[in-house]
Amino acid sequence: MSDLTRRTAAELADALAGGETTSVELTQAHLDRIAAVDGDVHAFLHIDGEGALAQAAAADARRAAGAPASPLDGVPIAVKDVMATAGLPTTCGSRILEGWVPPYDATVVKRLREAGLPILGKTNMDEFAMGSSTEHSAYGATHNPWDLSRIPGGSGGGSAAAVAAYEAPLAIGTDTGGSIRQPGAVTGTVGVKPTYGGVSRYGLVALANSLDQAGPVTRTVLDAALLHEIIGGHDPLDSTSIDAPLPKLVDAAREGASGDLTGVRIGVVTELGGEGYQPGVLARFQESVELMTKAGAEVVEVSCPTFVHALATYYLILPAEASSNLAKFDAMRYGLRVLPEGPDGTVLPSPSAEEVMRATRDAGFGDEVKRRIILGTYALSSGYYDAYYGQAQKVRTLVSRDFEAAFQQADVLISPTAPTTAFKLGEKVDDPLAMYLNDLATIPANLSGVPGISVPNGLADEDGLPSGIQILAPALADDRVYRVGAAVEALHIAAWGGPLLAQAPELEGPAR
Amino acid sequence: MPEASVPDSFGITRDEVAHLANLARIDLDDAELDHLAPQLSVILESIASIQGVAGADVPPTSHALPLTNVFRDDVVVPGLTAEQALSGAPEQEQQRFSVPKILGEE
């Protein structure tokens, strides 16, 4: 095992700046690690060794000339396969986009390239980001590096597993209902969902436009802040992008690393805990509350009564938006085209565009995508619109009012990130409702657009698997999640004698 | 589809699922309908709890940010070339997307 892959992105950036290593060397070290363990983990759908090494060589040249493009110039990264990458396949984990190579870069990808981060490859995900386990990927599930028989969370399980397995120091995820934070929790890594509009959605294949948000997937809070400052900020190509400067995130993370929480008001959300949450997850959460109190925080209990309806609200709004978004996969301009067959199995002569569309969407979409498209079509249909979609939009207002009231009483809100640790692959794959419950605690933030982070929160006693603590802040106050997140991380490291991931079992790859 | 604004029952029948799949342009076969219809019923029953949570006076939220009409300057900016735009096309002809017939016979 190369020592380089064990270091954080901030440490790698320092090593590059100090001339201790080169981007080519550390990019190669990560490509070697991928070659050694990804056969077991399956975090990647596409690996671009050649492209990454070329970008690394360019980064080394910039540094040699004394002109690095960013603090992370030369530090490699993995990108969730939902982001358009010019010249690299982008499948969203779906057969319908198999082999598609976008002609343009997403803004996030463009910013990564401009900042000099070599792109190692594209990471696995639930098809079109619909799921909490990556089992809905058309290309096979990703395995949790802590226990290969378990799920890595989802939809961004590939990005989280890549970072947890030291295949990449950094990754990009997207979070529509928890797809960055929940995989972070179950893999012992850090995931941040920025304020809605804080990171451009241009080139992010949309699941639900009003909920989707891209963000950092890392092993430390500081690394997330460094990456967030590179990908965040206004983008004229995204009309929902916030036209205001980002808060000072790296400064906030460095400030928080002292572990001092004096004067910080922390609200424990009554409704995000208790029934449906695994005892070991709750026990670790309670310990963290005590740690934070000892560190000077003023902990209060806050009630957000509408949060109990957030899951139902989400599963009306999301399918409605998704069914509309996915209508673009019509087999006409890009992606899969399947010609319909007659009952005897022969291709129909001269099929209509509509028949081709039906056959393509049946062949190209998996079960979960079909379920949600049909659900969304139902929720939006004329007879049911008021009862479902209209009602969900109103409850969304109430969820935001609950947040507003809660943030009167507390600077940040906390809860367990996910109700359970990683479950077994196959355990919930055909039980959609059980799968949906994984996002119980993460969904309210998406409905209201507020930022959130998941930080490793210790191992549950029952199964020895990682759990996460979620920290939420008001919209535009992303610096608070970094400040408090870094403090919690520092308190934990002091208590555990090292990062949680150091307790993960070694993956057995081919001998090196 | 029933016309009532508040359905009496939140379950969904196999025929309704077939109808919705048709509207969504997905060719579901019998086996898929048998599989998906009961699952969709269970999901709908669980999310039906949302009925009556918000009163008539609560305004709807469609979006987390209160933004309307974001414009850019009306100037020409670079776009994709025809070749780039067609690069993923299943079929193309004379710099155009080639598609199956859209209108019925004659």
C-alpha cells in the first residue's frame, strides 16, 4: 500500500507544495490502488488513467513554473457519473446512457479542470441517483469497504466508497435527498450538501431540479472545505445559482479544528431520532452531544413537527420532477435507441417514434426509475394534482417554517445522518419503502435548501459499522457546518486517537 | 382515472399503472405490471398521510430559492457545433437527427 493514498487532500497539497512528491506520482499511486482494490469495491464505472496522468503532468509543470492553479492543483479526484464530462462516458448508472460521451463539461468539472485536479474516473451510483444503496445501478452495486457484503449508501455510494477505500482522496457527489450525506455516514467519510444554489447544477443530469445539489465527498472536513471553495460560487449557466460570494469555508474549518464550541448553540431535533433509529447509532449520537456540551456548546432540544411528513412530501415532489426530467430520454437525440419487437420477437417494420420511445424506455430504465416515473406521472395527473403534488408543495413551506423557527433557537441543528448503519446488499433492494426510510433525517434539508454535513460519528455496538452525525445550518451559512463539523471531527479524533477510517479493515487486493 | 380531487382510496390498480406507464411512454410487460403495481400501491398508501397536513392558507413552495426570471445579457456566446450536438445521436443524416416516423401512415 502506497503511503500517499493514506494522506488527506490537504496533506497531499502540502507535499506537492513542498516538492516532496509530484502529481504524476500521487495520481499513479491512486490508479494503482484502484487497480488493486476496485475489483472488490466496484466504486468506479470508468477509469481514465491516461487522462488523469496527462492532467497530473500539466499540474507538475505549473508547479515547477511557480504558478499552481489552486491550492489543490495536482491532487486527484473522482467524479460521480451524473456529471457531464467531455470526452469521458457519463451514464448516470443507467443503460439508457450506456456509452454516451457528453460534448461538454459540467461547470463543476470545468472548475476542477481549471483548478488542476486530475480526474481519475467516474463513480458508480444508483440509476439517475434514485436509491440509497447503489444497488439500483445498471452496472452492478458498489461494496462498502468496511464490509464488502454491505451497501455503501446511495445514491453516491461509488464516490463515498472510493474515498473510504483510499482510491481517491476527494470525490464529487450530488445530494437530492441525502445522496452525499448518507453514503458518508455508512462509509465513515465526510459528505457536504451545500446550500441549494451554492454549487452550479449546469451539466449535472437532473433528478429533481428543485432539490439537487452537488458537493464534496472527502475523508476530512478541511478537505471538503478546500474542495467546496473550488467548485462553489455563482455560475451564469445555472439560473438557480446564488449570485453572492461563498462564505469563508476553509477558514471556518480551520477555526473549528480547535474543538472549541464555546457559545455555539446546538439544537437537537426531536423528530430526527428515536423510533426507527438503530440503538447503536443513537448511542453514538448521544455521546457526541455530551462531547459537544463539554466543549462549550449550549445544547438545546428543538422541535420541528412537520419533519415527520418530510419523507412523504419528498416522495411526491421528487417523482413529479423526475418524471418530467426523464422525459428527455426519448431515444431521438442521444442515448439508447431500441427498436420494438412484435409478439414473435421480430423487429416491427417501420415503427413509429412513439413505439421506439416506449421500447427504449422499457429496456433502458431499471425498476426504481420506472417506479418513480409512474409515481410522478400519477402525482401530476389532473385528478390527483391538488391532493398530492399541490399538498406536498404546501407541506414544503411548513418544513421551511420549522427550520426558520429552529434556527431562532440554535445556530446549527444536529441529528444522526442515517437511521441505521450499512445493511446487507440485497436486503432492501426490492422493498422500495424500506429503502426510502434511509433518507428520513437528510430529506428536510433538501426540501428547504439548507446546507448540511455528515461527519463520522463512531461505530455502532451491534455491528461495528460506522454511523454519522449530521449538522445543518441556515441557507447561505455553509461556514457554520464546516466550523461545527471540524470541531466534532477534532473532538472525535482526540477521543479515538485517530480518524474513524483508521479502524476499517484492510482490503485485500492483489499483492503489491 | 377518477376525477375527484381527493381520492377515496390511495391504492392503485394494475390497470391504472398500465395507463400511467402508457402516458409515460414505457412499454411495461405483464410481468413488470404484476411486480410494480403492488409496490406502487404500498408507496402511495404510505405517502397519503400528507393529506390535510397543510391548511388552505399555506402557500406552496416550488423552489428553495425565491428567484424569478433570471436573465443574462442578450449576446451571442459560443455553443456546440453541429458535429458535437450530433455526436451522441443514435442515427443522423445530413447534419440532422434521424428519427423514426412521427406521423401515422398517410
